[in-house]
Amino acid sequence: MNLSKKLTLHMCALGYDATSTSTLEIVKNLLHYLYLIEKWNRVHNLTSIRKPEEMLTHHIMDSLAVLPQLSGQRIADVGSGAGLPGIPIAVAKPNWHILLIESSRKKAAFLQQVKLELKLKNTEVIAGRAEDFQPTEKFNTVISRALCSLRNFIVLAEHLRDESSKESRLVAMKGVNPDKEIRQLPANYFIEKVFPIFVPGLDAKRHLVVINKKGE
């Protein structure tokens, strides 16, 4: 089975309609994105995963699987790296605004190239450190994927969150349930929920941790 058929099959498992024009467009763009990762990976080491078939499940589907749990239409992806989960989210949700923050200049250059080639008008790339970026308009969801500990994530990214919005959250993508990290949260934060995520085609544990601030 080729990559296009595999991607379509996995997306159907998440509830997409394989025959719809929008799904076909998403599949086309995500395959182009995979091609760009594979191409740049030869020189810039964007990801340790080299095989497109594994990138499909470990990166693309892993990112798409969290979509139903995200709140609002302004999403900040902190420590985006190769654009995960931000680029797949931007492709799947063209009406959302996606900010990709990446401190590595080479990886940020890759993200700019992806934005250009995929014509992602809903995407913004910031080449810099998350803690140094001061947005004029803040975000409903601030998300990270295996970036750092939950405690450090709060330190780096809390200022990006729109505290005036009831739906605003910090969301961390993790592998196994991070019990130890949860116990080390600052006293004024709590775990709103932590739950396993089903990723089609991936035989590995994935959890989503939703963090909120006490008193909000």
C-alpha cells in the first residue's frame, strides 16, 4: 500500500471522509510536507525518524490525533522543530491561525519553506525562543510535543496563553503518562485532564496533558 492510501486510511480512522474534496486536499499537502521533511532531513537532521512510512504514523497522525481536544482557533506550537504538531494542524484547519515558534534557525528556515510551498496563509513562523516572544494577540491553545518537562513548559509558554479566555489552555503531548512531572507542577497550576490518545497505525503510548491555572 502506498503512502497516499495509508494516509487516507488512517485519516478515515479519525473520522475524515475519504471521498471529500477537503480530505483529498489535506492528503496532498501532508504528503508534500512529508517529502520536504525527507529532503531536508538529509542535510539538517530535522528528525531522527528517516523512513516516510514511520514519519506518517509517528509525526503526521500523531499530530492530527490531538485535534479534537484543542480549544479555540488560535494555536501556538512551542518548540515546533520540524513543524510538529503545528504544520499538520495548519493543513487540516485552514481557518485557524497557527504560530510556530522554533529557536533553531535552520529548523525555522525549513518551516518558512513549508509555509511557502504549501501556501499556508494561516501560518506564522517565529525564529526565536518562546520565552522572548511577546505576541500582540495571545492564544487559545499553547501546545508542545515532547519539548520539556511540564514545569518548564509552563515557565516557557504561560505568557502566550490568553488568560481572558475561558477556553485557553496549555497542552502537552507526551508518550507515557507523565506522573512524576505532574507531581512537580507549580502550586498555582493543576492538571485539568490527562488521557490516552488513539493514533491510527501507531503501536505506542500517547497521552495528552491539559494544564490550567488555579482561579481561572
